[in-house]
Amino acid sequence: MSTERPEAAQPLHALEADAVLRAILQGTATETGHDFFAALVRNLADVLGTHGAWVTEYFPESRRLRALAFWMDGQWVKDYEVDIAGTPCERVIDSATLVHFPDRILEIYPQEEELRQAGAVSYMGVPLKDHNGAILGHMAVIDRRPIPEEPRIHAIFQIFAARAAAELRRLRAEAEVRDREETVGRLLGSAMDAIIELDDQLRITRVNPATERVFRCGGSRMIGQDFRRFMSDEDARRVSDLITELDTRPEGERSLWIPGGLTARCPEGGSFPAEATLSRFELRRRTATTVILRNVRDRIEAEHKIRSLTVETELLREELQSRHPGTLIGESPALRRVLDDIAQVAPTDATVLIVGETGTGKELVARAIHQASQRRERPFVIVNCAAIPATLMESELFGHEPGAFTGATKKREGRFALADRGTIFLDEIGELPLDLQAKLLRVLQEGEFDPVGSSHTKKVNVRVLAATNRDLPTSIKEGQFRADLYYRLNVFPLTLPPLRERGDDIVHLASAFAQRCARTMGRTLAPLTADCAGRLMRYGWPGNVRELQNVMERAVITAVDGTLNLDRALPEVPPSEAPPASSGRQDPSGILTAEEFESLERTNILRALEETGWIVAGEKGAAKRLGLNPSTLASRMKALGIRKPR
Ligand SMILES: Nc1ncnc2c1ncn2[C@@H]1O[C@H](COP(=O)(O)OP(=O)(O)OP(=O)(O)O)[C@@H](O)[C@H]1O
């Protein structure tokens, strides 16, 4: 700091208050910010006739002051910043009142180097506060002469301080507004959604950068235009109605999602599906609207993709099975005829009605037809008409729209849609409810149907295969089945003979099933004996091939020493002549409950263990007799709770 005193300075006591005020006003009236403070401190120094005057901004965290303007000995002190500790300024800040050291200041602050260098004798400082009393900065003067403790001087000083504080507050407020605008600007700039501001006439006043991306145009092309131009006419009407509705709501609740979204139009052509919110608010006594809008095309496409992938997965699962259908085993003339029929009808698109008793292989035949057809690369979809409740059948076959019935929250594709360009197999068609028989007839005749709850007719190209073990002509007579549907299905009837009419096929099938079962169990089996074959041939097979499959599986499980055991697996007498089973249970298909199966296995293992003297492993062990791995036998014994008696 220089110690020179400006020549123009006048003694303080000679000044008039009015002149002072005029000086302040004249010096600062037109200025703001830096220029304002510069004018203020120069005038202050002039009016009070002090060597130095300055206004600062205060930073409470660092307890430092930074000069906004510092006038000393007729020149500007640039970039002045000071730590307030141990200075008279500290007293001003901490006491938050005017502090005046009229004389001999260096005696009070002997350590204050800057005061010493400036040759300061007196100091006067006053805090600059905001409306809440927080210290924003301070204003001070120093002089090389005493500054008398006159109320008039204090009053003048306070007038300058009030002006400085007001400007400081204004600057702070301005900075805050700037900060907020920057934050809002950053928010708007980084938003992925189009944010559009509308005036009270719904004309676009402002858009964020994302709006240009969303609407694929320069945002300025939209400014000033009615927002409703950028949507379909129907949506424009809806938006107007929604805004009218919003205005009836209490303040704070004037926002909503546009139900169901809207179709937005780009100024340069094209449209896209959008989701949007509308918010109404008062701005300077005018009602403004903010629209936040998002292009949901990608999301909708992703949803479609997910839906179609789910459907595809379902189809693939079914296809996987249909790609490896068990081959139809048999060489009997009866089966040969069936195979010939399959070969003949498969390449055509004819509807096939497969008739036969339960378990004769109707599903296997349907798969074989699909596999031999040109549709083999497309889905093979099975519907078991007896397994689906009548109430759900229509939606299962034809699909439904959301809200079609209670619980139908989402759109669902039906089996006909899934089978498009492939084959649908309607198993147990005789169980289809009458009302659906009419709808099925329509698909067969016109290839079209209406999903439940939809007014849009769907067209499909599906080959229909149906099967039944009912006598449909009788069902027609009883009014259970539509004659027209029967004739439409019966384009190519294919009758599967019961197993008992397939002669040697019984033995071929038995042997094939036994070997397959033994393979999966890791066992080796001796070929079927003549005695076994005879017994199988003599049995009536009411459950047909399925029953034979189950019998052979049981025979393998209970096999001793690799020799099939039909004793427990096959009823002694044909079921038609057999007395009811002692348990009271008689399942014509020969299926065992889990409990029965376990008991059978336990008895078998116990028998082997008793015969081998409870030796498990080795040449003479029970595992060898059972054709099992010793560790498998051990774990089965543990699971079944079999222990050697003491
Ligand atoms: N000729 C055959 N060769 C090999 N396996 C067969 C043969 N016929 C049927 N099967 C097998 O027998 C079981 C029953 O066959 P399928 O389910 O096709 O009979 P279905 O007539 O459709 O029975 P349902 O009337 O009860 O629906 C299946 O495991 C099937 O693989």
C-alpha cells in the first residue's frame, strides 16, 4: 500500500450530508457490478477524505476477504485478498457491526504489517449483510490521520455501506439465477426426452436439444407453432380435452400422462409412437404448459421382439420334440397300411382325422405326417382339447386382446397364430365344445378367426391334423359333434389298429421298448424268451402301445440277472377276464403309483440281496444280479431304507 495522501481530499468535518448523498448517487447511479464498486469506493475515499477505501466479498469457509474494488492513494489495488485473522476486519465480520478505531490503530494491531506499511492511524469498517443477516462482505476505510468519532461520519459511512450491500445482494441473486439457469440448462440439455414449453395458446416457446433428435428437425422449425400440429388430428383433440380437464384440477395436481400415448408427427414428415406428460402451471399470470415426450418406437419394437421370441421359444420346444419323434415301430400289414397312408397324405395339405383307441400312437402318427410334409421346418403345435378347460379353450386356440376377459391383462397369441405356416394337431377333438366347433370350422374353411375381444380378423395358413378315440358319428347323433365339422375334418381318415391286431409287432415293440429302457438305466438285457413273447402275445392290451411301453419298463426294473421279469409287470390273465386287483385299484393302462413302484423296487432288491447273502458288490453280489452298478444299488438301498438284518 502507498502512503501518499490524495491532493483532492478535504477535511471530513467540512462535508455536507446532502452533498455526500449526491456524490454517491452521481458516482454510482448508472453503474452495476465491478464499475459500481469502483465508483463507490472512489467516492467514499473522496467524501471522507481517507487514503484508502475498499469493498470486499467475504468467504466464510476460508475466512478470507476478496476486494471487489480497492482504492488506495489515488490508484487501484488489484486482486487484493486477505485472511482476516488478526486484522481489524476480523472484528467487523465477527461483531457484525460498524467498527471504528479513530486513532493509533497500530497500538491495537501492532502485528498488522499491512497497516504498518500503509502508515495507518485510523480504521473504520462496516459489514455488508444480506436480508437474513448473513455477512456478504465488508466496506472499510483507513487514514493516516485520526477519523473523528462523529455520528455524521458514521451516518455517511452507513449510507455508502447500504448501497454497497444492496449491490452485493443483487450480484449474489444474479449469480444464483445464473447458476439455476445453468443447472436447468444442463438438465434440459442432457435429457433424452423432448421437453417442450408452450404458451397459453399452446404455441411452442422453447424446446430442449433432445426435441430436435426426437422430432428429427431443427428445433427452431417448431418454435411459434401450435404444438397440436405435431400429432395426429385425433390426438390433437384429445390433448385439448386433457388440458381443459387439467385446468379444472387444483394447483399442484395439474400434471398427467397422456393415456395410451399418442402418435407424434415430425415436421419433415413421418410419425412415431410417443409417451408424453402434460403439466400446466402459472407463469407471470399466464398459464403455460410443459410437455415431456418420448419416442417409444424402440421400446414397442423391443416388446414385440420379446413377445415373438417367447412365442418362438415355445415353438422351438415343441419343434424339438417333433424333430425327434419316436419312429413308428412295426411291420404288421395293419401298420404297413398306416405307414403307406402317412407317406401318401403327408406331402399334401389335406386335413387328416386320425382315429384309434387310446395309446395306439395317434400323436406319433401326427408328428410323422408333419415331419414328412413340406411344413417340417415350421412349427408343430399340439392342442389337447380334453386337457384345456372349456372357458379358456377359445383364447387358447385363437388368442385374446388385453381386457378381453377378467385376468386378460396382456395380449396373447393363440395356438393357431403360433402354428402359422406349420401344422396344428388337435388331439381329442371329440371333446371340443360345440360353440368352438363352429369357429374351428371357419378356420378350416376360410383360414381366418377373430381373437377373443378383437374386431380384427386374423388370417393364418395352418394345416390341421385331428385325432380322437371317440366314435364321432355317434357323437353327431347325440348332438355332441357338428356333422359339418366332422366332414371337413374327415377329408383323409386314418385309422390306427389296436395293438392286439398287430400280431408280431407286439414282440418287436416289446423288445425295442425293453432295450431302450435298459439303455437309459445302464443295464444289459438278455433277448426276450419265447415264453415271454408268448405271454405278451396272449395279453389283450387294452391300453395298446402305451400300456406295452409301461409293462416293459416295469419288466426291466424288476429284471433279475438281465432276464426280463414279466411276472410282476404283466397281469396273468387278460384284464377282461381278470378279477379286480386286491388293492381295489385297477388301472387299465397298468400305470403304477409312485408308492406301488417303490414297493416293487424294494421287494426286488430285497430278493436279490437275500439270494446273494447280502453281498452287494462283486461277481456273486446283488448288484450283478440286478444288473446295476454297486454304487447305484447302495444309493437305492439307502433311499429305500433297506438295511442288512442283524
Ligand atoms: N408304432 C409305434 N412305435 C413306437 N412307439 C409307439 C408306436 N405307437 C405308439 N407309440 C408310443 O406309445 C405311446 C403312446 O402313443 P401316442 O401318445 O401317440 O398315442 P395316442 O393314440 O395319441 O394316445 P391317446 O389317445 O391316449 O392320446 C407314445 O410314447 C408313443 O411314442
